[in-house]
Amino acid sequence: MTPPATERTARQDRAAILNLLEEIARAHYEKSAAGIAAPYAPHAVIFDLEPPLVHDGIDPKRKEAWLGIWEGPVTIATKGIEVKVTGDVAFAHGYVRLAGRKKGAARDVDFWMRQTVCLERRDGNWRIVHEHTSVPFYMDESLRPAFDLKP
Amino acid sequence: MTPPATERTARQDRAAILNLLEEIARAHYEKSAAGIAAPYAPHAVIFDLEPPLVHDGIDPKRKEAWLGIWEGPVTIATKGIEVKVTGDVAFAHGYVRLAGRKKGAARDVDFWMRQTVCLERRDGNWRIVHEHTSVPFYMDESLRPAFDLKP
């Protein structure tokens, strides 16, 4: 049986959004700041790992500088991404692993974070309008980020 | 001029969602674990400040224990909440201030966090299906949470 058209479309939309997240991962590996920035809407509301509380869109120059601190490729892997689509609005959440070695460092960076992305379809293309990335922190005296957790 | 029906509905939906967030704030002030838990869907995917990476829904018993560590009321204030609604799906993001004094503490806790909530309309009521709350951390040797930021 062929599923109804709306169901087929929702499936295509989910696939398009997962593909968009894959493109961001690939752009990290290729260290392409333009590739990383491409799927974001202008002035996307970005809640990132580092201060300030909010960043106004993805600035390719800032991203370029960030990519420059890594020795080789930056590896991004995703896990457990759940996508919900209705009409021209969607949200997705799951886990993102960031791995690589910073220039001059003796050890690799390698940890999992949580990520939520909210998207809108604009001129036929899904664009990230909001992204929230974080690591929880231990509520003890250390207050250290919980870099040791795995999904 | 009366705005078109869809626009009126979107405005009502936004108002309902902002009201739901206000109810969560009021329930914190009244220290009502049931009141805090009420607007969440069962098995809502919760990315909280503290580990693990994900919590499976809001557990009123766990929330009750958390409320018990505070001396007086827990004050929640929101700022800059933006809401996007389409059909039966919505998302919202903004800033939440948490203030209060823990039992036995000499000073108040008082800091701002970022919050993203994703909602679905179920049986006519908006329910939170995903929530992501975080504080960024300083990318220096301290790795301390940035409790000093204000929106």
C-alpha cells in the first residue's frame, strides 16, 4: 500500500532535515566555514556551548577562526536525532559527538553534547532558525561540564 | 479591521503557550511539583542543567525532592520568549532567571539560563514534548558555568 501524500511528504521532510544535519557534519570534517553556515537562516538564534547567552546567526568568519584551532579534521557524529515536522515548521533533538585534536594539544577532545534545532521552510529550503547546544554540568563543588556522558 | 481567522488563532496559541510557561513559574513559586509537571507530555525529552544527558519526562517525586532543598519560594522569571506556532506544533526560546536560597546557604542563587521548549497540541491542550535548558561555560581553564550573564 502506498502511504497517503501527507505522510510521504513528512517522510521526505524528515529525510531532508537529517540530510541538512549530515551536511553540517561533513562541512566540519572538510573544515568549510561556508558549508557549516549555509543551512542557517540569517539572524538564527544560537544558544552555543560558550558565552554569550546568545549568538546572532552563524558568522562564517568566527567559524573560520574556530576551525583554525584544530590540528586536523573536526569529526561530528550524531545519534538519536528525532525530527518532528508540521507544514513549514520543524524541530529536531538528539546527541552530537565532537572529536578532534586542537593544535599543540597532547590529547584529543572527544565528548557528547545535546542539541536542539528548530527549522522553517523558506523558499522551499529548510533553514535552521534556532539552535541550542549544551553539556550538562555536575551539581557538586566542581561545577565541571559532564564531558564523560554517552547517549 | 479584524485580522484573518488563522492569524487570530496563532495569536491565541502564542498566548496559551506563554500562559503555560507562566504557570510553570507560578508553580515554582508555590513549590507545587504537580503544578510544575502538569504541562509536560509523558516521556517528554528533557535536556536539563544537570546530568544525565536526558531525563525521561518530569518526575513529580524528583521535582518534589528538588523543591525541598530551597529555603523559601523558588522565583522563575522569563525574558525575551519568542514563540513560533504552526498547526499543532510550536517551539519557543528565551531566557529564564532562577532565584532563591538553598537551605543552610549564606547567599542566594540567582542566574539566567537559556531555554528552548517544543510543544504539541494534544486533545486541545498544548503540552511540552521537549525542553532544553542550559548555561554556557567559559572556554578557559576554569570551564565554569557562566552564571554571571544577563539577557
